[in-house]
Amino acid sequence: MDTKEHVLPQIDLELCNGCGICVESCPSEAAALIDGRPVIVHPEDCAYCGDCEDLCPEGAISLPYEIVFAE
């Protein structure tokens, strides 16, 4: 069993206009529009490629990164 935690894009639904560009641009088809809003429906398939963040005209999607310093 894969216990890897998936880091997912964060979608600010207050900023989202429901245009669907993020869903159309998702190469792994991890996102879908549900009730006019984007949802990561297949988190295990999200490649964290950044296409959705780059193409969102409202700036509603962000991809958080964790910086880990080596000892």
C-alpha cells in the first residue's frame, strides 16, 4: 500500500470564476468541474505539474512547496 501523502494544488473558491481552464489543461485528468467549481477528484493522479496554476486567469490556484534543508 502506498502511504505517500499527496500534496495537491490549493484552489481558492472565492477567486475562482468556474471557467474550467484548469480542468481542461490537467494532463493527468485529476481535476473536474463539479457544480461549476474545480475539484481534484483523482488526487493520486495529480502530477503537480503547475499547468493549472500557470493558466488560471483569476490566480485562484496555488501549488505550495515545502522546503527541506539537509543536515
